[in-house]
Amino acid sequence: MFNKMFRFTAIMYFWKRYRQLILSTLCLFGVFWLVGTIHSDYVELSQLEQSNDYLAQSFVIKWLIYLVAVAVYLIVNSRGKLGKRAEKKAETKTKEKAAPKSEKGASASQVDPFSEIRNKDKLRSAADMVIEKHKK
Amino acid sequence: MSLQDRLFKRFGSQLREKAIKRAQTRIVLVGRTAADLSPEELEIVVEEEESKLKEELRDKGVLLLFALLGISWLG
């Protein structure tokens, strides 16, 4: 049961994380297969008909389609990464812009009460605080 | 900073964020807001949630280890 669960979790993790990459790779190979099949059929037909008028052009077209498909694949996948990076940069910029405003005296409701806690290395428990008070 | 330190720091900050979210939920459930509590009280609530999270992770880790070793409670 656990084995199945681990497998399922791993598959879901990879699917969620690399869905675009997996789908685009499958599409790329699909295009390769389709173009290759059509071209081989055309080559067979031209051999049967013994007319090699457009055979060289067909090879050029085939490789052009391959190159275009690879270019589209690279653009689509790099755009996803670039988009995520740009989003992260924009988020950090807005956070940086928002931080000084709150320091300058925005209303108390806008200040995050947890900001101090986020920066602390270790949090004190209720018991720690009682002990500290008694020490004083 | 070494890779290990960075990983621990990242894990710690993620754990803290989760604890803060849980603390916020807990505060909302009792009909108050985070602004109503003092920083010390908030620290106590977040600390409690963080230790609960750590315990949960520890328990899950032990269960996972048992599962990997093929040990089951039911025999």
C-alpha cells in the first residue's frame, strides 16, 4: 500500500512540477514522428512514380519544420522559466516598496504583527518567558 | 554560508511561515485578530504551533522510516 502511495505521490509531484515540459516534449516528438512519417511516404511515392522533382525540396522543408519545432519548444519552455523569474522579481520589488511605507507611519492595521517573529532565530515559549521574568 | 546551512535556514523559514499561518487561523477562530495580542503573546502562539508542526513531522518521519523498512504496526 505504501509503495503505491509513494509511487503515486512521486508521479503527482513530477506531473505538477514538470507538466509543461512533459507535454511540450511529447508534442515535439509527436511533430517529429508525424513529419518523418509524411516525408517517408512522400519519398516512397516519388520513388514509385520515379519523379524526383521535389525530393530535395522535401528534405529541406522537413528539416526546416524540425528546426522550427525545436525553436518553438525552446521558446515555450524558456518563457515559462523567465515568466516565473520575472514574477518573483516583481514580488520582491513590491515587498521592498511596501516595507518602507509601513515604517514611515502607515496605520497600525497595515503593519504585519508577525514581522518581528519571522526574523527571530528561536522563539520563546510561555515557560521561557516566565523564567525570564523571574530572573529579572 | 554552506549548502547545509542554507537548506536548514530555508526549511526553518518555511516552517515558521506555516506556523504563523496556523497561529493566524487559531487567533481568528477565537474571534480576535493578531493586532489585539501583544508581541509576547503572538510569540507564544507561534512557538506552540511551530513545536506542534515539528512533532507532526517527526511522527511522519518515523512512520515513513518504518514503511521503508517494511515494518507495520499490524504485523
